[in-house]
Amino acid sequence: MSVEIKNLSHTYSEGSPFEFRALKDISITIENGSFIGIIGHTGSGKSTLIQHLNGLLTPTSGTVLVDGKDIFETKKSELIQLRHHVGLVFQYPEHQLFEETVQKDVGFGPKNQGLSEDEIDQRVRQSIKMVGLDFDAIKDKSPFELSGGQMRRVAIAGVLAMEPSVLILDEPTAGLDPRGREEILAQIKSLHTQKQITVVLVSHSMEDIGKMVDKILVINEGEVVFFDTPNRVFTEISTLESIGLAVPQVTYLMRRLKEKYPEIREDIFTVEAAKKEILKVIRG
Amino acid sequence: MLKDVTIGQYYPTGSVIHKLDPRTKILFTTAFVVMLFFLNNLWGYLATFLILATITLLSKIPVGYIIRGIKGLVLIIMLTVVLNLFMTPGTTIATLGPLSVTLEGLKVATYMALRLIFLVVGTSIMTLTTSPIDLTDGMEWCMRFIPFVRRYAHELAMMMSIALRFIPTLMEETERIMKAQKARGANFETGSIISRAKNLIPILIPLFISAFRRADELATAMEARCYRGGENRTRMKQLAFEFRDHASLVLMVMMIVGLYLTTMINIPLGFPI
């Protein structure tokens, strides 16, 4: 599914002294099957933006087209249908768990979709496996007796079980240990390659964004600063730094190396690519 | 939806009313509310209206914002008006099927409606112009004059400020959880009452869990900073009456006397009885 955002603006508490313009005239297109990263300073409007993509927030002006269809022109029931296709994993999704067992909780989404018992069961098994948990060991446990990392996975599984064609994740690795981060990101990546779904990932980690996405959307104070490939975005170091962001650490390293070895490339943002380039220059 | 609730909200404008000592405002509001129940003719209501209008203008809060606060009470006001209009015995001035409107009923209904509106507007001006922290500080001071309650004044005030502090947090949390469950296909807008009530479970359980967690964390944080309420506790911000407070208290006495005097006016205004 492609998602087209057209002149989108959103103002919170319009007309009160707490009025806040969170988004200002945003226009971008997310192609079908692409992997988009969104970066921006805290309060830049990232979370507000993604909540428009499945109609949880209504824009002050502008609109969103999903597969060419204006989602704010449709009926309420269609909007609910839309949410089956555009899955949104909120920040700290473990705070939304409520059922008695993990199996029931993950099955909440598919049940709302009106699927049959068999199909729900199958989807629950699949999505729990997808997030790297053992279905038989965990299905009858209460979600509240799990560890933080496991709860996070169960909550993500709850959205995956709806089999969305667009998956939006708001900082899915915030507050996890390094291993948990790696695993969850790897699972998202493999989900993207296996099922060809469109993924939108909001993150504060330039490293994660740099190595995973096709295109980066940089927003600052509700406005688009860049929407381009990591290659191009990460060369704009001074602009990124001026809005409180940074480039991956390895890019800084490459810049310093360039002072000594002028032939080295500096548009590098993953450790693997850096290793290759350094070896090439040393041997070369 | 939840954002439309204006009662109890703070609306900063930095006006002279905002700068008044919270104790002054609490006393003034109490006197105002008590006086409302003494009024017995339209002269009194007219005077009250003028007092309220002056205070509202001084507070610089948009009138529309205050009126929005009354909207939630329209139902209660309407109910009071209708009941009083038809249920009061007296001289009939109009009939509507088996029901009859009496002159006395019309009078009582008008007074009741005005009283309710003035009550809500008067008290909401206090909360709109006083930050929750100031308000509880003022309450704590006022509670020292009530026997029995006096001993627990600090604890009660602390409980009140924590409760006030958590209203917006819990509202935000509710909205977030609602959105998260909506994103999983939950439907809160349509269906029968029973199915809607059932749909609340996915909101209420996470909300309770988070409220307990927050309470627990706050208690730990307070303990970690050696909080001990009550005796010998000093404050960083001391309340102090200033000239404007003294002036307001003089005005308050004048208001009480003035409104009391209106009850003795015998010149009819509006109702011939």
C-alpha cells in the first residue's frame, strides 16, 4: 500500500492559550513496499504525523491518501477497516496489554477483524513466532508476569497478528537492552523483506535508521527538513546538528579519517561499509 | 472530547486576578457563593451579574471560554427550570395540556437558573485564575481554621494537589490507550450499550495498572527524598497578603453588605410578586 500525505497540518488545542502547531504543511509520498525512517528531535511532530496515517488524529488541514483513497473522506466503518491494513505500534506498546493470557491479548486485533477462531489461532501462533517467542511456553501466561522485553514483543505481535500491509512503529526499541534491540530490529527487517510490507520506523538511533531504511524523513518543529536516501541525508551533518540530531558515529569517524587519508569516502553510515572502505584504503 | 472539560482548568493570562493570593480568592469565592443564596429579587441578581462581569473582564479570560464551561451543565439547568416551572403552585399564567405554568414557578425557575449559572461561573473563575498548587496551598491555610480537620490540613492538601496533578496525566493516558486499542481495531463508537461497556475493558485495565504503577513510583520518589508531611515542615514559597489582597478583602466586605442590602429593595423589577 502506498501512503500519500498531502499538505498536512495539525494544531493542538486550537484557539486556547495552549495552542500548538505540531505539523505544518507536510507533503510526502511513501511508496508501496518501501522502508521509511522518521527522525526528529523530541517534540518535532513525529508521533503526531504517524497518528494521521491510520486516522487516529484528524488533520486541521490537508489529508492523507492510502492507495489513492482519501481516508478522511470516508465513513467511520471504513476508517476502522483501514486500521486493519495500516498497523500502528505505539511507543511503549506494552502499556496496552490487558487480557488474561498472552494468546488472548495477541488475538484481540484479529478478533476485532471478525476472523474465525481457527484463523485467529493460526495468526496468533505465527505472529508470536515472528517476534521470536515460544508460542507453547508463553500462550497461557498472563502478559503481566513477563519481562519488559517479552511484554514489548507480545504487544508488537498483537499488531502483527492483524497482518497489516503498512506497519508503523514508534520507537519500538526504546528502553530495551542492546540484544533486545538487535533482535526486534532484525525481525522487523525480515518481516519487510519476506512479506513485502511497507514499514515506517520512528527512531532516535541514527545507527538503526542508517542501516535499515530506504529513505529518511527528517522533521523539525513540524516541518519536513529532508526526505531522501540515507546517503544524501547523512552528508548534511551541519543541518542535522543544528536541529539537535546527529549522524551515525561511524560517519564521524570517517570524517576524521578523511583529514588523514583524503581518498577515503565519508558518505558511510554502517560499521560494515566502514570496515570495507578502510580496508580498501589501507590495502589499496 | 476530553479536552472540552473546562471546569477546574487553569488558564494563565497574568492578570491582576491571577496575581491575587489564593487565600483571598478562596475567601472571596466562598463569600460570593454564600451571598448567592440570600438573593431574593432581580436587583440582587443584576448586582451579582455586574460583579461577575467586572471580575471576568479583569481576569482577561475570554468570555467564550467561560461560557464553554457552562455548556456541560445545560442539562441540569434545563431540568431545574422545567421542574420548577411546572411544579410550583400559584397563579396560573399559561397552560400546556395537563401542565400549567405559574407566575411563582416562572420566578423560582429564573432565580434557580441564574443562581446555578452564577455559581458555576463564579467558582470556575477561581480555578481558572489559580494554579492547582496555589489553590491547595490556599486550601491548606483555610483548613487550619476548621476544627477536627485542622490536624490533617497538610495531608489533605497534599492529597488534593496530587489528585489535581494527576487529572491531566490520567486523561492523556486514557487517550493514548484508547488510540492504541483503536489501532488494534477496537470500536468504541458504535454498538449496543452492553457491547460498548465491554469495549471499555481494554481501556480500564491498562489504565488501572498504570495508575497503580504511577502511585507506587511517586510514593517511592517521595520517600527517597525523605518526605514527611505535617509538623515543622517549612515552605519554599510563603503566602503573603499584599496591598491588592487587602483591597480585595475590603471589596469583599462591600460586596457582602451591598448584596445583603439588595434583599431589602422593594421596588419591583421583572416580577410583580
